[in-house]
Amino acid sequence: MRLTYVFNALGLILRCIALVILLPAAVALYYHDYSSLLPFLCASIVSLILSFLIRKKSDTFESLNDIKKTEALAIVTAAWVLFAFIAAIPYLFYGFGFLDALFEAVSGITTTGATILTHYNYPKTMFFWRSMSQWLGGMGIIVLFIAILPQFAVAGRQMFFAETPGPTEDKITPRIKHTAIAMWTIYVLLTFIEIIFLKIAGMPVFDSVCNSFSTLSGGGFSPNAQSIAGYNSVIIKWIITVFMFFAAMNFSLIYKVWSSKKLSVLLKDDEFKFYTGIVIGFTIFIAICLYFSNGYSVFNSITDSCFQVLSIICTSGAASVDFAKWTLDAKLFLFLLMFVGGCAGSASGGLKMVRLLFIFKYLRIQIARILHPNAVYPIKINNMVVPVEVSAQMIAFIIFYYALFAVSAFLMSLIEMNEVIGVTGSIATIGNIGPGFGSVIGPMGSFASLHPASKVIGIVNMLVGRLELIPFLAMLHPDFWRLK
């Protein structure tokens, strides 16, 4: 790994972050919130200074064109860690302690939505930054810079797949830069459309922007202390439900439908059909539980069930109701969904639908081999055989994913002396879901009261979960640390 290449790329990324983080300052000016200018100016200056300190001036950005995979993994990991610390700086000016500021920042950029806020008496500028940080992290900061920076036209390929790892390299245009532009175009367009719909439905403009940022990113931060439930509007619930459905879809698939103008493309995609089936099935199961066990009406059962199913699947963590008060049967279905996640190539976190679909197909084949040991059963997704090496990677990923969950759940349960907080808090942070169960870290609760060690575990889980373990697993190999 050549450190010069890594530092040069990070220097360029930090300069872009310095510009991006100034956007909330414009919001502060608009609302005459002049006290909020300093937090973001300081964060921008820190990012700019760091960019010049780490860049090797003797080298040009053209050297990035032959970047290697290990270097791309290092750049992506370091960029997210640095972005987390820089994103935490503004929170320090609002009275947050360092660890709480870092937790809130990481929760934002990883689109987790787990908050340490215990009250909402903060300026609008801060709430804008919370939602905006989620929106930037939802599609990926590296994907954004690949789309806008000519220096990453070639090197961007390795970094693109390092930041958005998945079972396959789903490239929707011949050039990776054009793929990044296409994905961000879809992302921005859907966000803009949701803002319009929410405004028409009666939500204030500021709240419409913040909630749209959080919805499409699969984040969940809201300027309302009661999340979406605080707006007391069924129409708003259904608008956000629809856009959460889009947020959990593969953006490459959305682009293909948009470019081909054929909805039939959706029906040919195995992951989308599996995803839709999961949403419909769990919505029905939970709606039945709400109707018979929680006293909901038929309409409210379907509304809140569908909202919370999609909120968990797209890992936004938004709440249409305090589901911590639901009966055990309904909460168990939601808990199962925490281990699912959205589609590959979406803004959501979690295990991802395509991996779960692969496991079901893999298990079915293993059962068939008991009866027909000599038969050959290839695993196919979208009529394409999954290569052996990809199958091995997915199985390894799932093993490590659950291993990390088991370790963090054990440690957090031990630290908090509460298994509900430990188990649901761990999967909520690893899957970038946000709230867990119970009154402490539930949908209307806060992570503020947790032990500092639990918050550190949550921070690590959120970063590892957002980057899907791959860069962090690569760091465990000695070859990764061979420096030049």
C-alpha cells in the first residue's frame, strides 16, 4: 500500500468536505441564526487544514489512476473516519460532550438514526445538519466525489466498490463516473419529489426538507421530537412510507426502469420480488397482531404496520407510532426484520435482501443434495449463476456479520446489565437501523444514558455496518499493512 496515494486522495476528499460542511452555514444565515455560523466555519477550516497537512505536494492527482484495491479500501475507511470526526465538531458548539458529539455524527453519516438527544431545544441549523449528514452518507460521500471530481474518473472504480460493497459489481453505465452521476441523479430527484409531496400534505418547508433527506437516505433523523408520529397526519405517514420503499430499492434497478421506461424490469428482478414479498408478508402479519392484540382499527393497523415494516427494512428508524408499546407478537416480527435490510445498491443498511435470498436458495439446494448427492445444482439469481467465489464471499460475510452481532450484543448486555438494550442496540447499530426496543433506546428514547463503553461499541458497529465489514476485514490481513 502506497501511503502517498492514500494521503493525496484523502487530501482531495477533505477539501470537498470542507466545502460541503459550509452548507448549514447558509441555512444559519437564512434563519438569522448567526450563532450557528461558527460551528460549521470551524469544522470547514479544520477539514481544509487537514487536507493540506496530509497531501504530498510533490505528487499530482494523476498518480491516483493506478490505485490498488488495498489503497482504495484504506482511502474509503480513512475518509469515513475523518468525516465522522469533522462532522462531530459542530455538535461540540451546541453543548454536546465529545463522545456524544461523535456518536451523533457517526449515527448521521452512517444513516443509522440512533440519537443521544434528550430534548429538541436546538436551532434549526443543527437539525438541518443532522438530516443533511444522513443524506450525504446515504448514497455515499465517495460516490458523490466520484461523480463531481475529474481526478477520480479512473481511480473512482476501486473506491466506488470499496464504499458500496455487495455480492456483485452492479455497474449501470460503462464508466463508473457516469454510474455515480446516475445514482446521485435518481437520489436527488426522489428527494426533491418527496419534499414537494410533504409540503402539499401540510408539513412545514423546513421539516419537509429535513424529513426527505432522512427518508431517502434511510436515516430517520427528524426535527420533530416524536418523529413522524409528531405530525399527526395519515397522509404524511403514507407519503414517507412510499419513499421509504424507494429508499430500500436498488438504485441501479430504479435507473434501469427510468431509462427503459418499462415497469416489467421490476418483475424480472429476483431481489425486488423477494423484497416486495417480505414487505407485504410482514405488513400483513404485524397488521393482524395490531388489530387483534393492540386494539387498532383495520386502517390504522395497515398504516402503522406498513410504515414500521419499511422503516426497519430501509433502516431509517423513523416512527409513526411508539412501537415499544406494541405487544410481544408484533415486536417479534419487527425484531426479525432487523436482520434483513434493504436491497443491494440501496441507501439502506443491514444484511441486504440479495444475501438473504442467496441463503434461502443455498439451503434449498443443500436439502436437495441429501436426496440427490451427485446432482449439480447451481445457485441462480436473475437467471445468472452465482460464481463459487461470490458464494463463498457471501457466506463469509454473513458469518462475520452475525459474529460481530453476537460479540457486541454480549458486551453491551454485560455493560448495561440489560439484555434488551444489548441485543436490540447491537443489531440496531450494526444494521444502521437506529432505535432498538424498550423505553431507553426505543423509537421515542435516546442512547444518551448508555455507558460510554456501550456508545463506543455503537460507534464502531455503525461504521463497520455502513461499510459492510469489507474494509475492516481486509485490515485483519497482514498484507494490508505492507507500506511503501
